[in-house]
Amino acid sequence: MTAVDPSARPTAGAAVRRRWIPELLLDTAFRRYWTGQSISVLGDQVSALALPLIAVVTLHADATRMGFLTAAIWLPNLLFALHAGAWADRRGRRRRTMIATDLGRAALVATLPLGYALHALTLTQLYVVAFATGTLSVLFDVSRAPLFQALVPAGRYVEGSSLVSGSSAMAQVLGPGLGGLLVQLLSAPLALLADALSFVASALCLSRISPAEPPPTPGGRGGLTAGRRFIAGSSVMRAALAATATVNFFTFMANALFVLYAIGTLHLSAGLLGAVLGAGAVGGVVGAVSAGAVARRVGVGRTFLIGLIVFPAPMLLIPAAHGPTPTILALLFAAEFGSGIGMMWLDIAAGSIFSTVVPPELLSRVTGAYRTVNFGVRPLGSLAGGLLAGAIGLRPTLWLAVAGATASFLWLLPSPLPRLRELPQPGGPAPG
């Protein structure tokens, strides 16, 4: 009788894991990366609710100051993303950069509950912390795309993006409710300690992986412009950037005002507001789970297009909300749920396309150049929303913002992007 190596025969437990657990999550390095990002997003959702509540409830900010706060978070993308992408490609060692930025953001966020405990918290400190954490987030994000590409096998980017986006969406389901509970139990400033701890958890997870990252790119002439030149030379990237920048500008006009509108005009409590935002996260889970099936059925390019429509269109229900509280909540729940589905379809399709279209040695620079415009318009939209709301009122500004966002898909129609059915081969010629 021939001896059989037990390792050659899968156990029942291993078979169950392979059946119910996505294959990528069986890879230790990707699982640790995925875990860290999921925890970090959970903490971010607490801050997404707590920061504007600090401004509105604790520091009594008006619409214009709320626009300034949102602008402070996103302005670093306009100022630093291009240089950050070039620096990350030139330096390499992106995982170490991500760990350092996680720890830096944890320390910065922790200063806000400390200032509150010392009765020294001001709007100026809020703006400074928002700007500084936004700057570190730029460095983190331009480093993340090449790390993701190093962890995920070629041809599985849709699956990898769906897992990361799906866990983020699930964290967003739990985050607003957790944030609302922490705000009610501890106050908004003290609730931010959860976000500080989530950055520490992300750093610990990243410290336990060591993927084969793309090598550093030698510096030299043209380093800052390489990403811009690549985008300018690709009709797919040009159309995607024009469309996503437009939807970002107008949705951030609305986002800067949403908490003030929900509390001041619709008279929702912090707990109800957290529940409404949680509906968007549930929609995000549905969108992340279904994105792969949608892409297989209609094509990855058309999924991008559909997501760009489904993301902003349900937000028309937000300025339409009025009447009894149950009616208002039903409209806001529907708006956030539908928008969450579209956002995930858009993000997963975009991330998958870019991961195959952009060469690995250019990915940080292209990401930086793309973010300079795509995220750089966010503070401009926030400022425009705050100033316009001060002039014509909250509800008319929300109508204008959502209408502009819904029209953003028009940029894609003349481009080859909607006709992109399959992902191009990594390293092959970029479509268009």
C-alpha cells in the first residue's frame, strides 16, 4: 500500500474555505492588506460623521465655513498629488510610505479629542488637521495603487477591486451607525479616537506584508509630466477624467451642505443621520457584490458609464425631501442606497481599467496626475456649494449640484470607453 502525503489531500475544512471564501482572501498578504484597509475605512466613516458634527454642533459653523472644512480635506489633492505621485515612483518602498502616513494621520486625528478635553478646540484647529490628514492621504493613495497591483495577479483586478470595495462598503454600513452611537455616547470629538485607532490597525497590517513592489523609477527630466502626458495621450483616460472630475465637483457641492441641510432644514438627529448614511453603504455592498456580474454582462466600459449615471441620479431625491419625518427618511434612504450602488460600479470599473491600461512603472505618477484634477475639483466644488448656498439657499444649491452631477456621463459618449467590453491585457496597448 502506497503512503499518501496528507498535504496533497485537501481537508474538509480547506474545501469549505475554498468554496465560501474568495480565493484572493486565501492569500495571506492580500488578506492582511484587505483587513487593514477595511478597518481604516470603518474609522473613516466615524470621522465622516463626527467632523461635520463638530463643526455644526460644537463650533456652530455656517454653510460657508462648512464649505471651507470640506475644501481643507480635499485641497491637498490639488496642491500635492502630482508631486506625490512622482516622488512615490522615484522613491519606491511604497508600503513604508503608507505605514508612515497611517501613523501620522492617527496622531493628527488624536489632537482633536485632546483639544476638546482641554476646552481649546477651535475651527482653525479643525481646518489644520483636515488639511494635514488630507495631505498624508494623498501620499497614501498614490502609493496604494502600485501595491494593489503587486498583490493581485494580472487578470483578477475586477475581483480584487470588488473585494476591497465590498469590504469598504460593509465598513460604511457599520461606520455611520457606529459613529452616530459614539457621538451620542461620547460627543463628536471623542468619537474621533476610533478613527485614530483604525489608522494604527492599518499600519500594523501593512507592516506584516512584503510584496514585490515595482522598482523605483530613476528621477530626471519629465518626471512630473509623465502622468499628465499618458492621460493626454489616451482617449479612454481623458474621457474618464473629464467625467469623474465633473461628477466630483458637483457631488461635493452637495456633500459640503448635506449635514447642515439634514440637521438644520430637515431636523434629523445624529442617530438618524448615521442611519441614512448607512443606507448608502448598504447600497455600496450591493454594488460591490454585483459589479463583477454587471461587467461580465454589459462590459467593463459600459459598467463605468452606467455607474456614472446611477451614482448621482438618485441624489435628486435629497432636495426633493420634505414633509413628515417618515417621508423624508424614505426619500433619503432611497437616495443614499441607489447612489451607493452606482458609486461602487463606477469605482470598481474605473480601478480595474486603470490597473491594466496604465504601465506599473507609471502608476503612481498617473494616479497623482489623475487625482490632481479628479480630487482637486472637490475643494472647489465644496467652496462653490458653500458660497452659492449662502447666496441662494441650501435647497436650490442642492438641486443645481445634483443636476450637474447627473449630466457628467455626457463626456463618455464620444470616447471608446463605453465600448470597452473586456479588460485589455496588462502591458498591452491602451485602448484609444
